[in-house]
Amino acid sequence: MMRFGNCGSGFGGMGFMGGGFWLYSIIILLIIIAAVYLINNNHNHRNKVSALEVLNQEYAKGNVSDDDYKKRKENLNS
């Protein structure tokens, strides 16, 4: 019977216990790192928007001068 090399294994014959375990572990670790990064980045973005809203409200109330408002807004947007 003719056999085609490593046909039955997805990673060149490594399988799960023969070394493929490390590859699967690295892939899962990268997915977790990407998820944490995306969640953290989204949280930081919401904080910036919220700080800008507070600044706008304080400016509208007259509690912040024009120059101070411009400087703070520039700092928040950078």
C-alpha cells in the first residue's frame, strides 16, 4: 500500500504530544495577549472620551479659562 508521508498529522507529524503542544500553547497565548490588549485599549479610549466630556462641561460652566481649556484639550487628544 502506498502511504503519503505525514498525511494524518496537521503539523508535520508533531501531533499534540510530540511537540505540537508547544505550538498550540503559543497560539493560545498570542490570542490571550491580543484579547487583553484590545480590551485594555478600548478601556483607555473610553477614559479619554470621558475626560474630554468633563473638560467640556467645566468649560461650559465657565470654570476653565480659554487658554487652560485649549492646553488641556490638546493634552487629552495627544
